[in-house]
Amino acid sequence: MTLKDLKPGQEGTVIGIGEKGPMRRRIMDMGVTPGVLVKVVKVAPLGDPIEVNIRGYELSLRKDEAKQIEVK
């Protein structure tokens, strides 16, 4: 399951970030690392971007970024 699949109000623990390279580094620099709890706060009407709460702050991710983040 990926972060993109979660609905508002649902939460999960990050188990991996799929893509290698600059996109992965950027996502990890924003605090999305394996083992961290992430909660979906809201999704824009057309599904992009997705707002999540992670490590006590709100973060907006595009759908293509969210589908790279595996959660359980």
C-alpha cells in the first residue's frame, strides 16, 4: 500500500521509499523516513496535492511523490 492509497483521517507507518535518486533524497529531506508515522489530513478535490501530518508539521505532497512512499 502506498501513501496515495490512504484516505483523509487514515494513518500508516512508512516502510520504504521506492524511487532512487534526487526524488528519494528530497522526500527524505522533508522528514519522510522509514519508521515514521504519517497521517493524511486532506486531499485536494482533484486528488493533487495530498496534505499529511508528519513529525508534528503539515506537508503537501504531489500524487507522484505519494505513490513512491510505501506504508503499512
